[in-house]
Amino acid sequence: MAEQTVDTPLATGGLSRRRLFGTAAVGAAVAGGIVGAGASPARAATTAATVPTTVTRERAVVVGSGFGGGVTALRLAQAGVSTLVLERGIRWPTGPNATTFCRFSNIDNRSSWLTDHATIGGVVKTWDPYVGVIESVAGNGMTINCGAAYGGGSLMYHGMTLQPTKQYFAKSMPVAAGLYDELNLWAYPLVARMLGISTIPNDILNTDPYKSSRLFRDVAPQAGLDPVAVPLPIDWSYVRGELDGRYTPTYTTSDIAFGVNNGGKRSIDVTYLAAAEATGRVRVATLHVVRDIALDANKRWVLSVDRIDTGGVVQERKTIVADAVFLNAGSAGTTRLLVRSKAKGLVPGLPDAIGTQWGNNGDRIYAWIGMNGDPGTIQGGPACVGGRDPNATIPYTIIHAGSPAPTGGNKVLTMVGLGIVDAAGTWAYDAAKDDAVLTWPSTGDAALQALIAAKMQQIAQVGGGIMMDTNAQVQSTWHALGGVPMGSAVDLTGRVLGQRGLYVLDGARIPGSTGACNPSMTIAALAEHSMAKIILQDVGRVF
């Protein structure tokens, strides 16, 4: 397909709309994703003329390979359980000067999951569909951006690995408040060790590409924010290699929204999943799209799966029968599966709470334009600095990320706000689409967004320039949470209520927000905590 681009001017001193929204896109990437542009859910609907149908039997199946799936697969393997991991995306190997992922300057079909067009605000391109790294799922009032790769969203997120305080954790998910002390004692520290997290070293922060980070760090306290050094799962020697000229710039230009070509990012594929595969007990099937989950007459779990090629064409239809299924397809993926199964009667007795208590983690992306200080023309990443308002009536965090888009001499800097919301989103089955559709009311985060907006304006008042809310017209999030909430749909260990051998261990079980932090560390810590109990209580008994 021919490619097409659009670049229209804005009244911002020559800053084009495409450049502004390109800058905003990295703000979404610091939260872990890309700004949606009215995209709709993509499905591998095309089928080859004749495809084989197979039936296989498994002890345990993990659906999805992000933070929840990686933890689940490793702990099952270490407990001696033969496990099959199903992942719809592909593996994306990296290394110094690799060209695995597309760059912001040449966005192509590697960026998006089975669409014929770009799903990034301000970028208009068409191409042949490919199993790219991000799916944009359009709902009513909100677009969700989901990872679609081996390793899930850990490949595209900037790497923020933030642990909420006990108070904020309890405010986000009161039903699970009693778990925090154990999570804090061993589960959060275990995740931190597995991912090798650290904050940006001073020698790197003080280099020229990180002027924008230092600018935000210096202005934030003047606006009433307590500075936060963001822990990241980064091997900083790769960043130093870029600064020394040994590697093609990617960290130091913040060109990491679609994945880090140079390597050095301890994403789930090279940490938890690599360790799981090394046991010899985990098999991974990429390009496998789970369509439905059902319960047969023998009380075994039946997964209807399409094996596709990289263009989305179905090559094989599989029926996988399992004793235990661990759903880790992300909030949108897991919720859509279970809402479909409930609506079609494929699993009798699924809880009524399935499809409820969804939230966007309070995500909001701002562009700060024309500030007094110098943010630099090249802005390094990942997102390494932020701030919190200790006096806020609703907890929130503001994070800065560098822009991968050339600024053309314009002063522009991107910031993301996130915080605690009312998990007011719901999912409903659409028979015509055979899919679940999200409805998000603006009231769910209205009070939080008023606080974030006021703080953004205060930052501009003390630091100069103007603030632009890039989500004012189209709201989007990478931090989708909820849909299968703890307490009413699953127990605190992730067992689906009333269903033996069915588990949800990803963000779908967290109602709406994670204590004014991005969700990755809490999803992984909760999965570690749950798997410890499942290994002790269910392995050898339930499956």
C-alpha cells in the first residue's frame, strides 16, 4: 500500500500538529504506550482456503506473556508443571545497533497490530497489515493501547517500575489492602531483583541529551511537587555506549516507544520468560490468537485458538484442552475473552462482576510548550524523573519523558499524569462483532483530571510557556486495569469465583488504578504472591 502523511500547522510558533502529537506520543510511551487515533480492535479474520484443525491436551496453559504471564510461566515451571504459553504476537530479538523495531522517524507496520493504518495521533500512513507491537482498542469514551508481542507491554513501556505506598495501594484496591505487607516484604523486592531496576546514574543524567529531564526536575519543586527518581529495568552501559558513539542512538533520543533496538532493557521476554524456557518445562507458541474459552462436560477447559501468519491469515484452527488456564492477556484481552464466554454461555456460572470495575489509571498526556528553560533539541530517555504532590486530595504522579520527534528548535516537553480513579468502566458483549466493547464515563476520572490540569498549569506558571492537554479530544490509555475485579469476579489469589482451574493474574483483576503508579510492578508482585499460594495449594490438587 502507498504511504501517506499529513503535517498541518498549529498556532504554537511553527510547531506542527504532527510534531506536537509525535512529542505527545512519547508521553504515552512513558506510561507504556502510544496515543490512539480512533483505531478499532483488530482481529485476524482472514482464513486461508483450507486450514487443518487439531486437538491437543495440556496440563496448564498461560494465555499472554506480559508481566502476569511471565511470572506465571516461570513459577509453574519451577514447580514442575509442564506449561504451554500462548502469545498472539511474535518474538522481537534485540542487540546493539539492531533494527528490530521501527523508529519514530519511519513508523511502519511493525508499530501496530493487524491494521492497515497508523494508530498514532498526528500520523497518517497506510500499509499492509502486520503483527506489530501495539493494538489500539477503541471503546466508548476511551481507546486502550495494548502490547502485542512476546513479553507483552514490557517491550514498549519506558520501564517505570514504581511501587505504591501502603496508603495509596489501599485507596486504589481496598479489597486487597491486607496483602500489602506481604507484597512489600518479599513480592515487590523479588520483582525488583528479577528486573534489575535502578535509577538513572548521575553521570548520564548530567549529559546534554538529558537537559529536558533536568529541567523538569528543577521546575517541579517550584510547582509543589516532590521530585521522584524513577526506577527502571535498564542496563545503563547501553546508554553509555550511545553517548560514547559505539551504538546508534535510541535511549539517548527517546526512540523507544516501539521497543529498544539496542537491547539492555530487562523486559519480560529476557527475564522471566527466558528463565521459564530455560527450565525445559515451558513451551511457547507465538502467533496463537485465543478466540474463546469454554468448559466441557468433563469440567476441562477448552480454548479455541487460531494460529495465524504475520499478516493475520489463519493457518490452523486449534482446540486446546487443559486442566488449568491462566489468563494473562491484559485487562482488555482477558476481559474480552471472559465477557464473550459469559454472553455465549460457554462457561456456566461465570460471575456477574465480569466486565465491571475498569479504569484507565488516570492517564493524561500534556505538552509543555515554550518554557523558559532549555529542554534541548535531543531529549534522552527512558522516563527517569517525576514528581508527586504530597498535599493532593486524590493521589497522582506526574512523569516527564523526552521526545523522540525532532523539535525543530521549538521548546516542547511531554508529561504524563496518572493517579487513582473510580473504576467506573464497563464492558458489554456486542453480538455483531462477537466482541466486548468498553464504555468509560468521563466521571470516572473527572476529579483527578481537574487536579492534574491545575498542577500542569502551575508548572507552566512557574516555568513559563503554555500547557496543552493532548487528550482533550481523544482519550487514550496504556494502563488499562480491571474488568475481572478481585473480590467480586476473582478471589485475592486470582481464582475465578465458582470455577475450578481458571485463574486471572494480570491487570484485569485490579480495579482501575494502582496507587498513583504505573501498573507493571504491582501486576508482577501480585502475580508472584498469587503463584506462591497456587503452587502450594492447587498444584497436584486442582491440576
